[in-house]
Amino acid sequence: MSAEKLVVPRRSLLYMPGANARALEKAQAIDCDTIIFDLEDAVASAAKTQAREQVETALAQHQYGYRELVVRCNALETEWGLGDLRTFATAPVSALLFPKIENVAQIQRIKRELALLGSSLPVWIMIETPTAVLNLQQFADDAAVTCLVIGTSDLVKELRAQHLPSRSNLDYALQHCVMVARHLRKDIFDGVHLDFRNLHSLRAACEAGCAMGFDGKTLIHPDQVPIANEVFGYGDSDVDHAQAVLEAWHDAAAKGSGVAELNGQLIENLHAEEAQRVVAYARALALRT
């Protein structure tokens, strides 16, 4: 079994509109894993520059604690994209997220612009079009790209499809993207749930996304955070079981056996690896301050 890997909990990724200074302040107290400061979809054209300035100010003045901080820039093809990149290339954030990525050339341009500023910030990319879904493996394997984010709202529009509660009409696209992410060993996050006041349907969407293999869910309202944290996280019983699996596995290994047994269930290497991930996830959450 491989050594324990660094695990970054990303159950809940909350978009916060950069044009809303009050929201940027309130985000300090929201129990999400990741804050995505949004300069793109959530900001009107006339407010783009103001939003950029407000996010820059918020990063300097507010204390976001354990929360991972990401800035969603406008596409470099727009009049605001390059300014966004240059403003936050060396800012105290974990990554920059770029929308509407469809090809290698876009990734290469982002990397060149960051390099010119001496920045090695990780790049997150949004998958929002049929072209992006079909070509994902061609450009997502770049080492600079660390996480993938599904933009289901734009994808539905580009497909000329409809928003269905079950999202069954997106099964192929979503499963394909998860498959590529797992092949490339990169985290991938599900799209937003637009009916944000309907927490029952949100739970169903989170459970379906988790079952499909997504690592977490992007969100548009603070009330959605607790459900995403619950569904994409692990409860105490999950952690206790994982620890028991590892104990049984280690005991078997010490006796020279390649398999173990726990409560009548066969434990193999793959079960031990998953248990190791659950325990590491719990430790990562416990260490946050």
C-alpha cells in the first residue's frame, strides 16, 4: 500500500461574487472548504473592475482562516481576463480558476502569462462546453492544471438541453469528465445547484454527484454548505470503520498475509487504500484552525 498522501478537503466550494463587498466580508464565517472569489459569471460587465479591486482588498483585510482561496478570473480572451490574472498571480490564494477552457493553447497562454510574473500558482479549469468535454484529456493533463470544475449551467445551454432534476441528460458528459479526472489523478468538482432554496433537491444532487465520483460540489449560497459538507465528507462511523480496516490490514501484513478479515468481510489492498484516504481526510479536517 502506498504512503499516505496529502489530502485537501474540498467538499464545499462556494462562489462569492466579487462585486458584493458585504458577501466577501461574511465569507469569513462560512464553514465552506473553498471560497471561489468570482469575477466572471456573477459580475456584470460594468462592475468587473470594481469587483477585482474589492477582491484584492478583501484578501488584504479579511481573515479567511483554514478556507482554501481561489479566484475565478474572466477568460483571457475577454477585456478583463489579463488584468485579473496579473492582479492575482502573486496574491495570497491557492489557485486561479479560468472559464471556458477548450484547448491546449488556452492553457499554454495562461502558463506563459503567469511565468512572466514569476508565478507558479496552480491552474484550475472550468469544463463548460461540449468541445471541452470531448477534448478534456488533451489539455487537462498539463501539470499546471490541478483541479477541474464542471460548469453545468453553461453546458446545458451549449447542448441546447434542459435542466432536469435528475440531470440524467448530462450523465454521459459528467461521467466522462470524472473518468478523465480519475485517469489524470486530479480532483473534480460538480456544478452548481441553481434551485438554491430547495435543500431537499440539493441533497439529492449532492448524493448523485458523490456516487458518480465527484470530490465536492460548487455552491452559490451559504445555506448549501452544510449539506455538501455532510454528503461529500465522512461521518464518525466512516472514520471508525476505516481505522478498523487499517488495523486489520496491518495485523494481517505483520503475519505475512496479503488479505485480512473484518466482521466477516474480506479486506484487500484496495480497501486499505480507501480506508487510508478516509483517515487522512479526517486528520486534515481535524488539523484546520
